[in-house]
Amino acid sequence: MKARILLLAGLLGLAASAQAALVAKTVDYTADGQTMKGYLVYDNAYHGKRPGVLVVHEWWGLNSYARGRARMLAKEGYTALALDMYGDGKTAGHPKTAEAFMNAVNSNMPVEKARFMAAYDLLTAQPTVKKDDIAAIGYCFGGGVVLNMARLGAPLKSVVSFHGMLMSDIKTEPGSIKSKVLVFTGGADQFVPPKEVAAFEQEMKAAKADFRVVVYPGAEHSFTNPGATALGKKFNLPLKYDRAADKDSWAQTTVFLKQTLGD
């Protein structure tokens, strides 16, 4: 009888595991009068409301890399939304196009904030999300975006920037940054040189922010993206994947999110 009960329990467990799966879908929303196309994902093995995390893409746009990070977050128990900062889900296949897309957003902070906050509103409206437990992570261009949103006082518990742009024209004041901040940057990143890292640290200290900067010696720009090395060679750009830095930064991020977001 005991063996039969154990077998039944095991079969039920296998059935439950088989039914548990990531639920992912493209979602349309609007920001500053434009249609945006995000990617929403959560794991239905988790029940009830849970914290939400926004994912802001690299300058290439909302591509498979950003969607993959959203799925990784969903597996950690979050509802994740990889948002669209360019509109209509458009992506770039060439650095010149990517730079033009990026600069159009970075040069207009009201638009940048409106597009981010439209995604924030969409995420917090989801039935699987605790609207008061929201974080944001970003890569390269997206890393700069999440730091800017922290500077502007967006209602985020925490932000994580991976090889992101650290400089900004936004003026911060002591106590103005409410989000906890974690930054990962490469010691050999030619787009974010050591002097900019030092200036960012001084800015955060002056703002009395709760922040931490992790520098990976020898790591170059886009070190978390497995496709970076090939892109660097293709377009003659100083981009390179670093497996150790990628693995460590993600491990630290999962701990950081658990510490800064509610259960």
C-alpha cells in the first residue's frame, strides 16, 4: 500500500511538472501615441501574484536576446516584460541603424520616460504581478535607460545595468534615487572607459544612493551576450562575450533581485 501511494504521488508530481510551463506572448501597448510591442512571460508553475521585472534591450532593439533574458527571469519566479523602446518592435541589423534608433530616444528624455513608464504600467496591470514590487534590468543602451529611470525617480525597487551607458545629463540630488542600484561593467569596455565608471560612482555617492559597481577586469562591451563576439568581428566593433562575467553577473543579479523584491 505504501509503495502504491508513493508511486501515485510520483505520478501526480510528474503530471504537475508536465503541465507547468512558461507562458509567453507578444503584447501591444501605446506610448507617446505610438504602438509598442513587448514580450510578456511568466511561469505558470508559480501561483498567485509575484514581483515583476522589466527588461530593456540593447541598441539592437527587442530581439531574441532580450526575450531570452525575460524567460530566464520567469524561470526564477518573476513576471517579466521585455519592453520596446523603439516602437512597433523594430530592430536594427546594422550599427548605424541601431545608433540612429538609440540616439532618437536618448536625445528626448520625455519620450524615453514615457516609453518606459508605459511598459511599467502594462506590467503592473498584469494579474500575476505585485504592483509594488517592480525592478528593471537593462543591457548596453538598456542599462543606461534603467539608470536614467532610477535618476528620475521611477517607482522601482531596484535596477541592474549590464555593460550600460553610465553618463547622463540628468541632475541628481542627495536622496533623489530611491531604487537600489547594481552595475556590472567591463574593465576593458571601450564604450564605458574607467573615467566614466569613476564619475558614475562619484555621482551615486553624492546622491547618497544605495549602489554597487562590479568591474570585470578584461571584459569588453556586451560581455553578457553570446552573440557579441561574432557581431564585433562582423562590424569591426570592440564587442566580446565573456562567459565567466556573464555567469557571475547573472548569479549576482538573481540574489540581488531576491533581496530587493518581496516574495
